[in-house]
Amino acid sequence: MCEFCDVISNTEFKDSTIHWSVRSTMADENLEDILNEKLDYQSFHTTHYGFGMYGYKDDKGNVSVALEYRQELTNYHQEVIISPFSEMVQFNFCPMCGKQISKDIKSFEDNHDFIIRAEKK
């Protein structure tokens, strides 16, 4: 078992989250400017910005992994937290070392939670 397996299956690293920074954003990302303008220029600034991943192992031994995005903006008096998405998905195998981490293998083809769309151009 690798460190990634340990973190996402919560065996050794209780309440641990894997964080990674944002590589790029939309060119018109101006949330700080909008907040400062609407709230009387109170100097909001980003204190946390990025993606996180944490795992949960259920009583049956299956590992679900939550992927989330979070942005925190603060000033002297207020805090704005933006979490536009968070979703759980079962991981059958560790994507880093390949070890099976869920007891019950969930087939991708038989799982109707996933939707694959091929868009024609």
C-alpha cells in the first residue's frame, strides 16, 4: 500500500486530505474585484484556492473518494467560501500503485451514475 492508498482509504491518515493547486483559471476570473466593488472596497483577497481529495472507507470495505474545489476569500470582517462542487466516486484500485482498495469491485459499465457523452464536432 502506498501513501496515496493510505490517505484515501483512511487507514493510517485519519482526516487527511490530498491538496493540489490550481494550474490555470478562466481569463475573466475577477471575483475579488467584484466583491471589493460590491462591498465598498473592503480588500478581499484569496487565502485558499485549489482542489482537494479525501477518502472514506465504508463498513463493507469499499473506498469512495471525494473530489472538491474550494476558494476562500477574506477581508478584515468577512469570509466568503466558494465550493462549487464536491462529488464521491468509488475507487476500485489505487491510481498510483494499482493495489485493489475496495472489497467489492464496482463495474464502470454497470454503474449508471456515470454518463459518457461523445460530442460530434
